[in-house]
Amino acid sequence: MIKEGTVILGIDPGTNILGFGIVRVGPDLRPQYVDMGVLDLRKVESPYEKLRIIHDKTGALCDLHHPAFLAIESPFYGRNAQVIFKLGRAQGAAVVAALERGAEVHEYAPRKAKIAVCGNGGASKEQVCLMSQKILGIKIANKFLDATDALALALCHFYQMSSPLSGREGSSSWEKFVAANPERILKK
């Protein structure tokens, strides 16, 4: 159930650049910008040290903002199978840190987050940045494209929570939605 003050942490996992974005449900039940940034791990040589840093940074963000939910990008298969393994490890380190602090974890495909924010699953990072700015009423420098992807994940979860068909607030199917909202159904 969506309620004022709920915090959602979005993470775009990566072993070189990890993006994070945080939104809070405002008094008008709309998403409000809280924080965003990137964790640059390109200078860290050990892949295991990178995982520790990801775990620690995610834990610190959770300790600071107390998110009820973590919305994280699911790894997707590309041309190189090693990439998905590395992304899966980064995702796992962030997920464990959030779970240790009581956050409920939800995973979203990159296309789903882009559709939620831009209406287009093939939107570019720049389009996601622009739409995130419009939705949240903020200015974002283009150097934070991984962070705006993370904001898109947090917004995706916000929209998922606030949808009458999301399985929250007692509606978990079209049948329940129709029964609860007969005035919204077109008759032949």
C-alpha cells in the first residue's frame, strides 16, 4: 500500500559504475526526489573488494534513508556471458545489504523501468534523465545517467505500488479491478 513517507531506493547495479536514486512518497502521494549519485569503482582492481564496497555503500544508504523498498535492475544477457555474472554479483551484494536492513526487494527489467518513466522500453539514458527531471521537478546533470537509471527504477516501483492492478490495496486481478471500479468500464 502506498503511503506518505515511504522511501524507495533504486539501484542500477554495476561493478564499475553503480547508480543509486532515492524517492519518497510525498503528502500528495506523489514521488519526491531525495538523493541520487554514482559509485565509481573503476579504480578498484579486486572484483571482491568491489563487492564489499557495493555492500557497504548500499548499507550506508539504507541506514541513512531507511527505505521500505529496494528496486533493482535485473541483469540481462548481452553478448558477453561474463558481464551478466559480474552484474549478478553486484546485484547480490546490494540486495543482501538492503535485506539485512529490512527493505523489501523488487527486481525490474531495464525495459520496464524505461516504460514506466518514458513510455518507451527502448528509451535512451538521456531520455530517462529528461523524463526523471520532469517527473520529479529537478535539474540533473547528464554526468549522472547511471543515477537517473536508478531513479527510474525507484519511480517504476512507485508506479507499480500505486497501480490499482499491482496486487496492493486488495486489487490483484482485472476481475477485482472491474468489480471495484464499474464506472470505469465501457459498455457496448
